[in-house]
Amino acid sequence: MNNNQPDRHELFLIPEGMSKVSMTKDSKIPNAATFTILKEDHTLANLLRAQLLKNPKVLFAGYKIPHPLEHTFVLKIQTTFETNPLEVLLIEMQTIIRDIMDLNKKFQNQLTLHGLEGGEFGGSRMDF
Amino acid sequence: MNLGDAKGPQVTIRSIDHERKQLSFILWNCDLAVANALRRIMMAEVPTMAIDLVDIEQNSSVLVDEMLSHRLGLIPLTSTNIRDITYTRDCNCAEYCQNCSVVLTLNVRCDSDTNRDVTARDLISTNPNVTPYFSSEEDAGVVICKLRKGQEVRMRCIAKKGTSKEHAKWSPVAAVAFEYDPHNKLRHTTYWVETDALKEWPVGPNGAEEVAPGPDDPFDYKAKPEKFYFVVEGTGVMDPRDIVEKALMLVHAKVVFVVQDLQKLKW
């Protein structure tokens, strides 16, 4: 192709040598950091932001997508002194995981209630 | 339904309409972000099969090659066994192979005096799990093009696994209806009005699920949306309950993937 169309794989593939998540500590504000997450969009970003804000130890949580053509977002977190951004982020992500697993179980139960077995996946398979 | 004693997000299925491929459910006691993530994933990240490459051997129809390939791409292909197929980008093969693609052939020539419709029924798949979708035996199939006497189309179509954030042809859903706060108590939307919003904007069917605010009720600025009304309407390539299920697992996988990397970091 001799045009400037971005490659289709740019949506998914993390460039070689890069890590999905990276963290930069804020040099001026204590207990604050910026996380850069590659190849993700509002779906995950807003989910994390909303979950973080429920935690009383989180003083600030916000995200932005720096450029519409780059599939990346940055998440800024500031916490109280009791903890640190990395720790709360991990804790809150575990909460999301638990909630989603729970929701999946409830969805399966609802299907049974409606006289339907779960789909062929039984709601536990992790390969798509 | 009592919102008070429930822990974590809850789901209630309202109806399943197999004929119209619709699944209607309520997600409640849950955050707007969770509901929206689920909606976005159902629409954009649940993988399906769709024709992605077309080798045209002969095309004397009135449609140009590009037009035909585009139309072929949009034909829904059954994707219930999608996990048996890998993404081409993850496959070891050079270009495409059995593990990451399905070849469909289209070979039609019109020899009669009447026009011949080329439809999805004429597509012959090499994999019985990945065939064009038909709603019933009588369904004539999507019309791809029409041929006059002497015209011919002969092509090899390579269907690949993909997600609709790359191209909408891979979307497993025709639509995902999503509503919350049917009475607009939270004022997340502003109605355009001539004179009276209540008269000009009738409440939808979900309005019965929630108590309408009285005309003099004060605005609760702390209120949060907590009930989300979904109607997932599939294209037929996948059962709607599979779409929801897979979307849930995809949200899960997404978070797990980031957690794994995050655990390597040190504060």
C-alpha cells in the first residue's frame, strides 16, 4: 500500500520490546503516578477510572487518550499516604475481576432459570 | 427486586426471543462504567468470522471487483465455533491456513435468458461450522449481485477471524439497545422541547420499571444510575447469550492481562 493508512495490526499488537503497562511516578506530587496502557481504549480506561474513584484512599483518578489515532490511554492516580497508586490499582482491578466473575455466574443462573443451559462455553472458557 | 441487600452487580434476564435473536436483560446494582464496558465489548470485541480476502478469477458482472468484495465481506458467517479458529496474526502459517481461515468459493454463471441472482446460498464453504447464515430453510440468502446471460463470477473468498473494532463486518450484533434512567431523573440528557417535555417525550417501555418523580420532587444531585436495560440483538452468527457470555469473559480477560503486567512493577 502506498498510502498513509495505518496498519491494521496497530490496533492490537504491542510493539516489540514494549510492555502493556508502564508506570511513571510524578516528580512533584507525592503518591501520584501515571500509568500508560497500550492497545486499550475507553472500555477499560473508564472502567478502571470509575472503580478507582470508589476507593476513599484515592484522591484523584482520571484518564485521557492522548491522540485519537494511537490506541493508548494514560491513567493518572493520586492516593493518600496510607497506600500508593500501584497498590490501589491492583486492589481495584481484583475487585473488577471478582465482580465480573460473579456477574457471569449470575448470568448462568438466570439462563438456567429461563430453562436454558449456558451457552456452549458454560461461562468459564478463557479462549475466544 | 430489592436493590438494598444485593452484593455486587446483578443481572436479570427479561426475555429471550430466539426467532428474532434477541436477548433482553437488566443489569443492576452496578456502575455505569461496567455496563458501558459490557456494551462496548459486545459491539466491538467479540470475535466472529467474515470474508476478509477475495481472489477474483472471473468477474464479468456489472459490479466492480471492489464492490463485490465489500459485499462479500458483509455476509454474516456462522461463528458459534469461533474459538477453534485462531487469529491469522497469531498463526504460524505464512499467509493463511486451515487453522486461521476458511475458504469459501463462489462459482456462478448465468446461461438462461432471465437474470440470475447470486446469493449467499451460492457460497460453498470448506468448513461446515463456518457457512453463510440463513434464518430458515426458506431464506433465499443475501443477494450479492445479479447476472445477465453470459455473465459469470468465479472467486475464492478467504474468511478470517476478527473483531469489529477493526471492521464492522465482524460485529456479532445488529444492535445493542442500552438505556438507563428512563425518567431522566439524573438529568444526563436535556430534552429539546416546544412547550412541555412530559407531553412531547413519551416514556419508553422501560419507564414502568422505575418510579417516575413527582413534579415537585427536588433534584437528587447525588443519585447514580443503577439499572441498565439491555436488548442484545444478534446478527444470527452467534446466539445472543453467547455474545453476552463472551463479552463478560472478555472484560475479565482484559483486566487480568493488565494485572499480570502490573504485578511486575514495583512502587
